[in-house]
Amino acid sequence: MDNPEIQNMMNRKSVRKYTVRQPSDEVIETVVRAGQQAPFSGQLYSILLNRKKVNPFGAPLLFTICVDLHKLELIMARRGWKTVSNNLSLLFFGIQDAAYAAENMVIAAESLDMGSCFLGGTPYKATKIQKAYSLPQRVFPLVELVMGYPAEEFSPRPRYPLEYTLFEDRYPEMTDTMVDAAMQSMDDGYLAQGYYLKQKAKIDIEVENKEDTFSYKEYSWTEHISRKWGQWLEDPAELLNQLAACGFPIDSTGKNGDKE
């Protein structure tokens, strides 16, 4: 489709090398305003910016998009209300709001000839970010987003075939043929780009008595993602502790836990 906005989205990729060129204040404000125009349930987010320190991948900008109930509760207090909604529900709505804003920022950056990369491990270092930015309680760092002018050029990473993603009217019964076709599409695409070989990014097998039979000639996306979710983050305690430290205690029932 000959549409510049669609083409920007179709060509988007995660950039991990940046030039030293600094985006202007006007560019930064435009990107953030575009983020604000995303749909929302309650604007339950805030955006932090760091452009003074060394950022990941040498990017000139590091945004941290946070779920933010602090600002809402200040407004509610002025109206004589207190929050009774449970933390789990509030977090889900806040995650939606923050994610929509973050993606709008990415699209805006692409239209301004910039690249970006999300850093998905942000929730696991929430308390460090809390300290660095003097965050009040009820603000939780959801995702970091580096941004700047790319110093590298490469093709977008593969995606699932449309028939493995879009299901009209009902969710289909997944046949072996459908799964195999989706796996091959992803793996062949990543192997053709030499993605994991170039990065030397093969995840070690940590499971006892499970042998690693993959070389970089065969190791691709489906094995990589299987090793990631088949070995890591088994215990939710680490994330629950980060949430509690930021003012979102959640017990095993999904309720708000102890409040001070």
C-alpha cells in the first residue's frame, strides 16, 4: 500500500546503534505529544526522560514509560474520593494506557527519521528507577524506550504469517501443519538475516539432562523463544516485590495486599 504512515510502521525495527546527533527540544516534545494522543482509559501513565547520562546502545534519548496512579489519586483527593479499585485491575488499565502512548511515540519517531528500541526488562529494576528519578509511591516503571537517529540499517525482523495471527469469527484448532508453517516462516527469516549468529545470542540450556543439539546454522527464533520462556522467570516473587516497593502490593488472591 502506497501510504507513508503504513510504510513507516511496516519498516520499523529495533535500533541498537545510534549517531551522536541530538534530537531538538521540538522533536522530543512532538514525539511525547504524539504519545499523549493515543487512546486511554484514564491517562494512567507518566513519561520520564534521560538525555544527560550514557544510555543503552549510545542512544541520545532514554524514555521510561510508567504506570502512574499517583497523579490520578491527587485529582481524586481534590474531589473528595479515595481509590477502592484493586491494584491488579488498575495495573492492567495503566499498562494499556502506557503501552498505547509508548507505541504512538515509536510511530512518531519513525516519521521523524528516528529509530527506537524497547527495553522489556524494565519492571525487574523498578526500584532502581524509582530511586534514580525520585518516584513517589503508586508509580511503576513499565518499559524503557531508547530513541535517536540510527547508525545502522537492516531489514525488519520477520513476523508470524497473517493466518497464524488473524482469526475471523472463531479461534481455529491449531493443526501441526499450521504450527509448523508458522515456525518455519519465523526460523527461515531469522536464519536468512543471520540474526543470532551476528549477535552470538544463543541462550544456554540450563535444564538438567537436556542436551543442546543446535549450532548457529539451525538455531533460530522458535528455539530461542522456547529457551527463554522454558527456563526463566518461574517465580513471580521478584516482580511482585518490585510492584509492592512502588506502591502496588498484590497478594496471591489478586487483591491489594497489606496497605500502610
